[in-house]
Amino acid sequence: MEFESLKGIKEYLPEEQEVREYITDILKKNFKKYGFRPIETSILEAFEIAASKYAGGEEILKETYQLTDQGERKLCLRYELTFKMGKLIALNPTMRLPLKRYEIGKVFRDGPVKTGRLREFTQCDVDVAGIKNLAQDAEFIAMTFDIFNELGLNVFIQMNNRKILFGIFEASKINEKDFINVALALDKLEKTSQKEVEKELREKNISENSIDILFDLLNGANSVNNNTQKLELLKSKCENELFNEGYEEMKSIFNYIDIQGIKKDFYFIPTLSRGLGYYTGPMWEVYLKTSKIKSSVAAGGRWDKMIQNFLQSEREYPATGMTFGLDVIYTAITEDKIKLNDFDKTPKILIIPLDKIDACLELVSKLRQNKISANIAYDDKLSKALDYANKEQIAYVIVVGKKEIESKKYGLKNMLTGTTEELNIDEIIKKLK
Amino acid sequence: MEFESLKGIKEYLPEEQEVREYITDILKKNFKKYGFRPIETSILEAFEIAASKYAGGEEILKETYQLTDQGERKLCLRYELTFKMGKLIALNPTMRLPLKRYEIGKVFRDGPVKTGRLREFTQCDVDVAGIKNLAQDAEFIAMTFDIFNELGLNVFIQMNNRKILFGIFEASKINEKDFINVALALDKLEKTSQKEVEKELREKNISENSIDILFDLLNGANSVNNNTQKLELLKSKCENELFNEGYEEMKSIFNYIDIQGIKKDFYFIPTLSRGLGYYTGPMWEVYLKTSKIKSSVAAGGRWDKMIQNFLQSEREYPATGMTFGLDVIYTAITEDKIKLNDFDKTPKILIIPLDKIDACLELVSKLRQNKISANIAYDDKLSKALDYANKEQIAYVIVVGKKEIESKKYGLKNMLTGTTEELNIDEIIKKLK
């Protein structure tokens, strides 16, 4: 039998998994602080439910792993956590709203494997169903800064609003049927030139007049740095109902962001357009300030229609939320060796027995009673055990021979500095705690 | 479209999932204290690997979910975490041993759905590969008591050793080919009578003479309470190499258990026989002391051969470890309402706005800066918000109207006692922290 990794499927060794758990622990802690509670939905799902046009949609369905159980039921593996949240609401009609939930779990997509695209990967989703108020959207922005601050990563956030974007298109006399296409073209502005985007718009049969008005509006807005001024400038030029709705929404959000003490790194970007298939109002992307990584590390937006459509319900389920990219955050943290050294590695200390192990077992037992992570190098010789401690980057080592057993004094070796101190067990505990 | 739960597949609402995360957090914390590190293996696996006769075996393979990806590869969903640990070692031949790993993750079995048997469920496994020393097995016993102590559950542990069990059979002149069958019959002793077991043994063609010797040995041992005395008594009657090996192993383990300060609730049970398909030496089961739940809540043992066989390797991979039953521990904890009230529920406080929400947002923002989990009842009227807080068992509520906004004094209502205190924000933080 040959042991091979499956294409696009990763398995995580302790060095990697420890960092991943460190990240998800910080996510969970902050999700809870902002009032979110965990749920766990199943990975296996009835194919019919996942295939609903109001679940993930046609494109994603092509990448869905399908299977049949022994009862000949058509099943599949979930490809996202969002529709699963909708199903949980459907299955629990008496559930009290708002549901503020987070879920961190595996999803599966049988798609082409490009760099960074996996077939089995973890999503970290945090959403509310049942809150219309845009202050909730502003809370997500505050939470995002809290999370990346605790992770030691500097980020900035870009926000736009679907109503602003489409309001600008309306003011530019673009036909509604072209809105999505124009948005997709505009979204490339950061990677390419205005000329290239104009060319693409022409190819999509957008009139010269519309293109002129559009870039006049956008360039005018971009000449201003302050979010509120940018918004007001656009408002003075876009007199339509859709834009006005977006304007009022963004004004509220700017205020709520301000109240929460966020003074910088939050930018209103009128060309930003993501997830237009489901976002209905504000939408935002989170980027690293100084990093080789240019893709977003988290993203979010308001999706007021999806649950209602999915449930085919009379009732409204306004919703807003975010997703955090575990893999990209992992890459960002491990880019920086200094940050990695901050980890509390397991174990903190390795006890190496030269003689009977009884004394060693007594020692680890006392360390653990004091919540210090400790191991014994049971089967290894001294040189091999020291090499192991070194390569595994274990912080401290104690070698226990006859002398130590008799004197009850142990040489605590700091593996980073190489220095050794003679200490009794209480002194060791005090030092390592 | 009809929304239905799949048979044997659960989805967990916040009330349940919070308890599950509380349990796994305690498991992880103790696993780390005892020097274990996390890994994450994939759920999708090549069918060929899962089907190896040294993986889960034939019976489990019948219950394996199979699927084919778009590249026509034959895949399956993992049905356990053990063989995945073996594969991780196979894929990383330069890995330094011992590997002390834990993994908490979903496994899948397409089997009959009985009470408590799920088709998609979570396993919590903690194992070492690369340590022969039986002190490691004794460490697991200490860790188990630490874990259940922290969970607030009183447990006792029963241990036996495959070599003791089979050594007794040898001393009873039972043929080796009948060992497994006799063990399976004996394991029923706790649920049925000696007479019934004797009858089963006769049906399996075990001679009267063997049955007599066997029960003479076992009843003799069971008349003694002390583990060491029981072991010595059996030794005086079982003079064979296999028994002697088991005897030496158990004597060491009893000593190591003693060194770690374990004085009670640990029982040597010479009839215990579980997992004889893979356990090679000591094996143990963990039970609740006072509970309606009679099945074990955790179990473990030494499995020195499995990885070597699975990898078809020259090298030995001695291994020992445990599995903790998340679902049964969940049931045990929720049996007892008092224990449930100890949970730190999310959120701790609900702010109900009667007027502008700006002041409320400022308030939650300050609470969260002080690590207090807080929510705003955005869209609800006062009566509905209070009802929500009540039913969701949120500990505190503040109603914020014009008066509160002006005076900056808030009525902090304790929802359990019904009492309200007038406090400013600093006093509230001090109280809730």
C-alpha cells in the first residue's frame, strides 16, 4: 500500500495545528465577547437541500461532493456554513431571534486545486439573523479590529454599500441589467489601470457617456480622503433613491464606528464590490497593512434576503456577518518568526531520566498539579532526548540521575540561553508558572 | 422543499454546543498539561487506505461512507481517528518520536441507528506513539481523574491486562483458539450471572474442568479488594510466562499510579476485556460513580502492534492512548441542572434601548473592552427584549432611556434575583468582571 496525500487535502502536524488552534481560540474568545454563541451543524446533508437555488447556487453545486448512503439516500458534503445556518432556523421554528451564532468547521469543494485552494478546508463564520439595525454591522468592524489586534496583525478595512454602488451606476445612466457586469469590471481597478477597466466596459457595451459620468463621480470621490466628505461629495452628485438609502446607511455606520472609538484604518471605498449575489447593503473586506499577502484575511456584509428565500418564508430574516480566513491568517502569522516565538509551546519542560523513573514521575506529577505542561523522555538516551528537546524547541530540560534523586535539587536548563540553575521542586514551579 | 433532519445525524444549537465546547476545552487543557499536542487529519481519505485490514477492520468497513470525486478517485469519509494517526506518521517519515497527539474531530459510520448511536459524531482521541514505558499508561490514569474532576463528575476506573486475562485462560487449560470467545463471554459477568456465563462457555465447548479452574481463579481473586493482593493471589495460582509478563506490567503500573498520588477509585478487574482486536497490554474503562449512565465515559489501552502492521514497517511503534466520549459526557453533565448553572453563559448582559442607540453602543463597547460579553436588543420592544433575556437566561439587563442617557446612571437588573442597582459604567464593569 502506498501512503499518499490526496490532492488539495491537507493534514496538520502539531507545529501547524498549535498555531491554528491559537488563532481559532482568539476568534472564539472575541466572538463570545461580542455576544455570539457556538453552533455545530452536520457535514453530511441531503443533496436536495444543498442544491436549492437559494443555498450556495449553481456554480458551487458543480463542486459539491455527492454520495449515497446504504439506505439509497442522496447525500452530499456541505460546501459552506451559511445555508446550514438557514436550515437550523428552519428546523427550529420556535427559536428565539436574534440568533447570534458562530461556527468553525470543515467544508468541502471538489474543485480545481490552485495555490491556496483546498478541497477540504475550515471556515470560521460569525453571523446574526434577526437584526436590522446597522449598528450591528458596525459592531463587526470593532470586533474585527479587536481580533487582529490580539493576533498581532495590523489590518485596514474597506467598506462599500451595494446601494451606493448601484446608486452611482444609476446616476451614470447605466442600465440596471449591466450593474453586476460593471461592478465586476470596477472591482479590478486596484489591480489594473482605469484605461483597462474603461476598455472592458466598452466591450460590455456601456455607453461612452455613462463611462465618462461614472469615472467623473468616482475620481471626484477618490480625491477626498475623509470617509464622510467622500460620502457627501458623492451625494451632491447622485440624486436617486437607491443612492440616498445607501447614503443614510453609511452615515449611520460611520457614526456607530466612531462611537466605538475606531479612529483609523477604516475606509469607505465606493468601487468595492464583492459577493453581489447575496450582499444587500454594507459589505467590507479586511486586508493586512504590511505583508506580502494581498488577498483579504476576512470579509463580511449584510445579507438580508438569503434566509427568507431559502426558507421560502413570509417572515423576514435580516442578517449580517463575516467570515475569517483561517489559512490566510495562519500564513500571515507564520510569515513572522518573532510572533511564533510568543507561543506557549507544549510541553514547557522535558524531564530526562538517567536512573529509575519514579522520581521523574513524581516531578512531572507535581508540575502538572501546578498547571505546567511537562513530559518525560521515557525510552530515550540522554543525547537523543536532549536533541529531541532542542529540535522540538522545548523551553526547559531537567536531567534526573542518582545525585538529583538523593539531593532533591535539580538542574533546570533553559534551552534558549543554555544556562542551568540548581533548584528544588518548589523553586522550579515558581519559576515556570 | 421539506427541511428534515437526516437519520442519525445531529445539529447542535447554542445551548447544547456551549456545553460541548466547555467539555472539549477542559479536555484540551488537560491534554496539553500532560504534554499532548493537537493534530488535524483530513475527513476525506483514499478508500484503499481506510480499507487496509490493519486500519479499522472488516466490520467497520461495511459502515464506511464511500464516494467518488470528479477525478474518479475512490474516496471515503474517515470512520475513526486512529488509522489517520498512523497515516500521518507514514507521510512524515522524518517525524521525531514520541508523537504525543490529540485530535478532536468528526467521524462517520453508515450503520444502524440505535439509541445514542450517530452516523456523524465527534471523537476525542489522545494517544502516544513511540513510548514503551508503562509509566505512560499510568499517566493516562492520572490525567483521566484530573479531567473528570474538573468536569465535576465522579468516576472510577477499571483496569485489566490482556496478558493477565489470557494467562488466566492458559492456567485454566483453555485452548488458545478459544481465548477471544471466552473473553467475550466473561465480559458479560457484570450484566448477568455466573451460571449464564458458564452455560455460554459450555455451548462454546469449553471443558468442565477448564470452567471449574477458571471460576475458581476468578472468584478467589474477586474475594480480595486490594489491587496488589488480588494480583499476588492470582500469581500464586497462574504459573505461566504470559501471566508473569502481565503481572510485572501491572505491578509497575500500580507503583506509577501510587507515585502520582492516586489513592482510590482505581480497580484491577481480571475479567475486564475490551478491544481485544487491538489492545496488547493494559486496557481500562472509565465509569461514572453515581449516574443512570452505565456505559463507560472514556476508555483506553496499549496498542503496540497496530501502527507497525498498518505501515508494514520493520520499525516498532509502541502506542498507548485513550478516547473520551463527548456525547456521553454531555449527557452526564446535563443530567445535573446544578452543574449547568455554573456555565458562563453568552452574553452576560443585554442592553435594551428605549431611545437612541448611540448611548447603548457606547456602553457595550466599554463592557467589551473589559472582556465582558454584552449584546444590544436592537430591534425589539421592551417587553419582548425582557422576555428574550429571561428565556435565554441572560444574567443581567440594563434598560437605557432618556433618563439614563442624561444621568449616566443605569439600573443593573440581576435577572436571577430580580433586584436592580443604580450604578455608573465603572461600577457596572467592576461588578460584572
